[in-house]
Amino acid sequence: GPYGLVSGAAGVGKIFLVRAMWRAQQGNSRLIVLPCGSFFKDYYVAGSRRRIGGGREAVDQLTPYLVESSGGLLVLHHVEQLPTALQEELDARLAAATENDDATLRLAGIDSKGPVDYDLRLVATSTYSPETLLSSGRMIPDLVARLSERHVRIPALAERGSQDLFLLCDDILRRIAARRKLQPEPRIDLEAVHLLSRKVWPGNISDLVRVLERAVRRAEGRATIGVE
């Protein structure tokens, strides 16, 4: 679809999933990741109390990213960190947008340089569910409702079974081997997978990657990663 929301706890691989799906469907088409926390929040005052950074200035902050993503995908990473004035501007743009036959959005508007008109897709990511985004007041309700019409939640590592964990470990080890040019490629045995499935992973897949990188170093060229 033209826009949507991917949620999940820290480290579950939200950007990895978005990038993998985009590459599978669109090849090397443009993909722009905008870290929403990079905006200086105190600079934007929303609603009737708007002062510096509201109105036209908010438009000018958001427009360059939309223009750069024209013909591709804009990923709003941690969208709950987007300042409220920019959330309002984005929601207004989406409300006025039209959907093209190829499932892209036609966004039109005006910034300080005049009319702008571009086609793109847009995906937001968040560590919070749509329900939490609404109840906590982190985002304006209209934008949450719009984005969560197409919502994918990635489960935490603790929610996955041993089979999922084995596939993840296998893929991560292949990537480590390719990066380090290791032969033979290290594999993980099932006993080690069962041990990993009983661990707590606060950082989810990010933690698993670090553990497997350390295991490969300790294996010293052996083909199998075991419990020890």
C-alpha cells in the first residue's frame, strides 16, 4: 500500500524488515530513512500555541525529505518522536493526497518556494503499538489512525519459537561468514539453539547478533557453534 506502520520493541529489526520487503518488491528504487528524533522538539510548538517552527517553517522542515523520496519510499523511523507540528503537517498532506494506480501517493502542496507535487510511498516505524501511541498522547490521533490502517507488528525474540530462532541464527551466521570471508561457514547446533531460546533478550535481534559474532570468534574456525 501507499503507507503503513511497522511496530515492535527495540532491536526486533523494523528497518531490516522494511528494507528487505522494499528490495524484494522494488529492487534498488530509492529508500530514504528519516530518524524522527533528529528534529529539535522544543523548536516546534503545535496547535494554537504555535510560535517559532510552526506553520510554514514546519512545512519547510518536512518537504525536503518528501521531495527526496519522490519515486521511492520514505521511512519515518520512530515516528512517535516527530514533533507535533510536523505530525500535523504530515497528516494534512496525507489527508489531501490521492492514491495512484501503482499504490503510490500523489502528494501536492505549497512550501516557501512554491507548489510541490510528487509521488512516493511512506512507512512509519515505532516501538509502540497504535493503542499505546493514542493512549500516551505521543502522536495526534488522526495520524495514528491513518498509518495503522496497514499495521505490521514484529514479535519480540522471546515470543518466537526454537524454529524461528534457528532460522534467524542460520541467516545471521551466513552474513557474518560472508563479511569475514570464513570457510567453512559456521553453523549452529540445535542444542545451542534451545539454550538461546531460554535466554532473555532485552535488545532482541540486536543482542542475538552480538552473541553470535562473539561465538564465531571463540569458535576459532570450527564449523559448528555449540553450547560451549
